Amino acid sequence: MRAPTVQTWIARHIFVRRGLEHICTSYLLFLMVVTTKHSLEEAARFSGLHKSQFSRMLKAHSQVAVSTLESLSKKQAKQVSKARQKLTELPWQIAIVVDSTLQRRASLHPENAKTFNHGQGFVVGHQWTNIVLLLHDMLIPLRPIPFYSQRYCRDRQLEYRTEHDLVVEYIQQLQLEEYIGSYDPREVVVLTDSGYDNKKIQNAIAAKHWHFIIALGKTRSVKSALLSLTTPKSKQWAHIATFFRNHRWLKWQTIRIPTNGTKRKRMEFRTRDTIGYLRYVGQVQLVCSEPRKRPDGRRKYLACNDMRVTARQIILGYRLRWAIELFHKTVKQRLGFEDVATSGFDSVMSHVHWVYCAYILLHMSPPGLPPGAQSIGDKQRQLQQLLENQEKRRVLQQLTQIGGVQRYTDALRQALADA
């Protein structure tokens, strides 16, 4: 066993049957260390197991990966939520962020691959909608939603559903008590960008008695709560961009918000806000925001159904979305999210869920790593060094035994012969 201490620790945190324990812990440990590419060939070289074992595990046991991720998400959320407190400068304790990312593939031949227009040209691959919890500035990934293409649904005799319909169903079925215990629904806020500006999603959130901060598309219909009594019904509703253009009498206010970096810099926004109605949803606070120094083309329209908060708190809350962008960057660059070469989508699904499991385990601080807030890259390098030190100690221990030099020499010759 490559690193018995760390692998034993991983095995204690994942509950898989004994026959799969060694292959699953080896794959997770491989994803958690520094490597040039998280391929099956590298996994086999790292663990000493055959590549086909990992291939069979990914293909035949996707539900094991899914259930393991759900178990780890609940375990970490319960641990973090024991000392629950409000998010920085905000009235909520729990933030749920929804956003999608694309998993690039080299061609359209793999199952469920599709061409997406993601704003910067066309991308071939799979789309995943990620739902994450933010507690105490800790990001905890939940089970992601895979997007199934129409062709894949037709071949598998599945009902085709849009991404919005899948998000609505996910929100309706999400039992937050299983992750954080009992809670007050008023302490929860859901954050999305304009890609999820959908009345069904907003009503699903409101039905759970949660709050939302959602970026609105420029053509979303709203009306003013102040002028609804004096304006004819035919003229009450307007696109959000037109609405704020017609309400130029609302004063701009300057808001200063600290940046996420180490330097004590502040970003300045100017905002207009008012109480209004979001069509087919209900009463909300409407905010028009843009950077004070670079206003051209960067204007955002936000809606929040929590009437207690200020425009500054709405801007601060929406900026928490940046955490999921950093999460996407980390799993792609550090944990091999896109390093999958299998053709079957079941294998792809297994790989993605194991990647998210590795992300959670790294934040749980494996034994031998110093505690404290560190980046994923730092933890991977420290874990790599820990494994190398354990290997050196194992070799030295073997060499000091009677006949150890000869046994070690024979093992090296056998390894060279097998290669």
C-alpha cells in the first residue's frame, strides 16, 4: 500500500464495500496529489494497480461515487455548521450558489457530448450544473446535475428535460436539514446569475421560504410598487433595463466593497434601488448596479425577495457567487476535472463525483498536513511530500532488516522486468 496512513484515513471517511475500498481510496489519493495529468495511466503508475481496474471501477460503479459524494458533503456540512454564524456583513447564515460549467472533450464521439456556445466560442463536451453550500466561507460541493442531450435521452429512453427544469426539481427535493440540521429558512439565500432568471426557479426558492439574489436578464418584466396605483395596467410592466431608464429620478448611491485579495483595496459601485414586482413571482427589491469608474456595458440588474436588506448587502451577497467560479477553476486545474478520456458517460459521471470527493477530503486536512487555511495547491504539495517521506521511511526500514538489501534488489529487478 502506497501510503497506509492516508489511505486508511480516506477509507474511514468513505463507506464503500470492502471489495472496492482499495481501488477507490487509491483513485482518490491519486486525485489529491500533484501530477501533470490525472489520467488512468498515471493513476496506475502512481498506485501500482492496473489501468483496467480503474476503468472497470469508473464504468460499473458510478452510483458508488454519487453516494460517496453525498455522504462526504453531509459530513463536512454538519461539521462546519456546528458553530453556525452569519456570513460576513450579511443577515444570512447559509448561501446556496447555482452555476454551470463545461467539461471539454476532444470530439463529439463520447456519449452525451454536445456543442455549447458558452459566450467565448463553441465548446464540445458535457455540461454540469453545480450546487454548492457556503458556510463560514467554506465551499461544500453537493451532488452536481448532469445535462443530458436529446440524443442521449433518446438512446437511453429517458425523458428530455431542460436545465431549468432539473434545477427546479433539485431545489424542491433538496433537504437542507440532512446537511446542516435544523435551521431557520429565513437564514438561507440562493445566488444565481442571469442564466437562471426563470420564474419557476424563483418560485421554487420562495416555496421553500428561502431568499434569493438573482441577476435579471435585460428583458425581464418588472413594475414599480410606488407607481402601480397611478399608472394604467397596460403601462405598468416594463423590461428591467427600460424600467430603470424610466426611473432616472432614483438617485445613484456610491457603495464601497472590500475586495477578496490580501491588499486592503475597495471596489466602488454606484447603485439605484427600489421596491417593485417581478412578473409571475411577487414583490422584490430591484437594484441597478455598475462599477463607478467603468460603467459602460457592465451594468447588472439584481432582484432580492428579502425586504430586510439594503442595496449594499444585496451587492455583497451577489459577489459571493465568485466562490463557485474559483471552485470551477480549482477542480479543472488542480484535480483533473477535464482529464477524462473514456467514451461512456457513466465513467465520466464517476470521475466527476470522485473529483468533488477529493476536493472535500483535501479541505478536511488529511493526517500529517499542518492545519490552517491553505490553498488546494499547497495541500497537494504537502501531501505529495508526506507520501514521499513515508516511502523513504519504508525503504529504509526494509534495508535495515536481515536480508533487506537483497529483497529490495530483487523487487527492483522485478519492477524493471514488468515495465
